Amino acid sequence: FADNNGDRIFTNNCSSCHLGGGNILIANKTLHKEALSQYLDNYNTESIQAIIHQIKNGKGAMPAFKNKLNEEEILEVAAYVFQKAEQGW
Ligand code: HEM
């Protein structure tokens, strides 16, 4: 995936709460690999699919994006989050 597309989608839709892979609402539920492994359901077995599920459906104070982003955009931003988590943001 082109990194800049995921980067743009993240900046426009996610960075208000997740700037730099953080979480301004629930401080420990970041987008860093350790937090994803600990708090995101099925991250350790499904990784990108688990991120896609969270983006589509939201959770708690995080809004759902399934009616705001299309399938391709969701896949691109999920792949971006996965890659950044692997790289340590
Ligand atoms: C959690 C991704 C937009 C607020 C998460 C998690 C992911 C994620 C992967 C799980 C993190 C973990 O459990 O450690 C994204 C992406 C977004 C986005 C890719 C854009 C498409 C937002 C926005 C907000 C937000 C705009 C604030 C209005 C939260 C909150 C949680 C969370 C509060 C914790 C949910 C809970 O477990 O109670 N996000 N997010 N997110 N996000 Fe987002």
C-alpha cells in the first residue's frame, strides 16, 4: 500500500484522538504494538483484521467509521496503523 494514502486518511480521521499513535481519551489504549497486543481483541491472531474491526465498529468513546470511510480507505488506514505499530511510531 502507498504509505501516503494511509497517512492522509489517518491524519484526517484519527489523529485528533491518536496523534503520534497515542490516545488522548484513554491514555493506555494507544496504537503502539504492546497496547494493541494487550487491549485490542484478536490483535495477536488477526492483526490487520482486528484493527479493521475496531475502525468499522468503533468501541466505547471511539466512533464507528464504516459509514464514513469506504472499504479501501479502511484497509489502507488499518495497514498504516499496523505498519506504524511494527515500526514503533
Ligand atoms: C481505540 C484506531 C479514530 C478514540 C483504538 C484502537 C485502534 C484505533 C486500533 C485500539 C487501541 C487499543 O486498544 O490499544 C483508530 C483509527 C481511527 C481512530 C485507525 C481513525 C480511522 C478515533 C477517534 C477517536 C478515537 C477519532 C476519538 C473521538 C479511541 C478510544 C479508544 C480507541 C477512546 C479506546 C476504546 C476502548 O477500548 O474503550 N482506536 N481510531 N479513535 N480509539 Fe481509535
